[in-house]
Amino acid sequence: MAVMGDILQFLAALGVFSAFVAGTSNLVKRQTPAVPAQNPQVFEALDILRGSAPLSSAQIQQVLAYAYPGSSYPTYSYIPQTSFNCNQVRQFGFYADPETRCQVFRRCEAHNYMFSYICPNGTVFNQITLVCDWFYNVNCPSVGGFYDYSNPRIYRQDLKLFDDYYSSNYGSGSYGGSSGGANYGGASGSSYGILTNGYAMLPSTSQVISSQPASISEKYSTGNMYKAVARADALLKDEAKKK
């Protein structure tokens, strides 16, 4: 240890050590660049990704009544190989694969390592919320425009996933027309949670989180976690049997 101390003192005397420290500091700064503000804001972005304003309960029932598995939404039972490659994206994160109509999503990590996941039938990957969402909430051809919307923030503990998530009152205060509504105003808790048409979506991206319609502040301010269940298959199979 004494020898190491002598070496460091010698380097410091030459100015080499201080230059090294300054260089390291600059390197760290370059590795954590500023993340730009999200534009458009999250609720407008969700409308763009959906291709419309949020559907009402009656509209959702209409969509489900005429939905046909394999046509209205993909029904993969396995993860297919596609041309998607992590070389195509700018940063680590989660990415919907358009070649699977967004039922499959990929996680890109260091050295272009790719991990693949599949959403339950009836759901596809929402590139903004980074969770599996009902098929009618995602216009899959639009996902590429949102690859850099949320992903730059998921490994940054100093940033929220959405800039305006807690400050926005969306429409009349209910999202998707569910009875009781999903109130976005005054929410607190995890910035990674979101309510979509009466279903709470949490970061366990391959799951649909079931809950009774209630205010988002009730769900997240108490810190309650909801058991993940894939309800999409059962609901949509029931609809198919009725035809």
C-alpha cells in the first residue's frame, strides 16, 4: 500500500493523476446524456399510437364483439424469428416487433444481446407504456415512431417514465370509458404504472394486471400490488364462442 501511495503522489505531482480524474469525470458525463422532454406529452402520444381518442365502454364492446382471433389481433403461441435486431435501435430497452404485429417484444441489452417475450393473445406491446396492452389500444405500424419515447428513461433513476404523468387530467378524468373511470389527476406512486381501460398495467411487461376500475391514486398511493393474470385469452375466446 505504501508503494501505491508513493506512485499516486508521484503521478499527482506530474499532474497526470488529476488529469486522469478529470478525464474520468468527463467520460461519466458523456455516458449519461441529457434526455429531451417528451413530445408530444404522454396522453396525446397514446392517442397517436392508438390512432384515435380512447374508446368508450360501448365502443370496446363493439370491437370485441366483431374481433376475430388471428385477424383482428395476432395469436402466436410461440416467439417467431424475425429480422428485428438490436443493432437497429439507439439504446437499451424494450421494443415491439412489428413483424409479429407487436405481440412479441424484444429487450435489447449491452453488446446487442436480445431477449424476447410474447404478450397474451388479445394483447400487444404498447411502445409508450412498455407493457402488454389490449390490441385496440395499439396501432402496430406506428410503434417505430415511439422507440425513443420511454426507453431512454427506464434505466435513469433521476427521471420519471413520463414527463406529465402526474400532472395531467385526461379528458373527463376517466380513461377508456370504464365504469368508475381511471382518474389520472393527482396520482402518486410508481411512475411505471398506468391504467388502461380498467386494467392496471405494471412493469411486468408480459402480463396484463387485472383490477376493478378505481382511481389510479387509490391503487398506487397505497402501494398495493395486483396479482398478474392473463385475462385476454379467456375474454376473447368467450367472444369467439358467441359468434
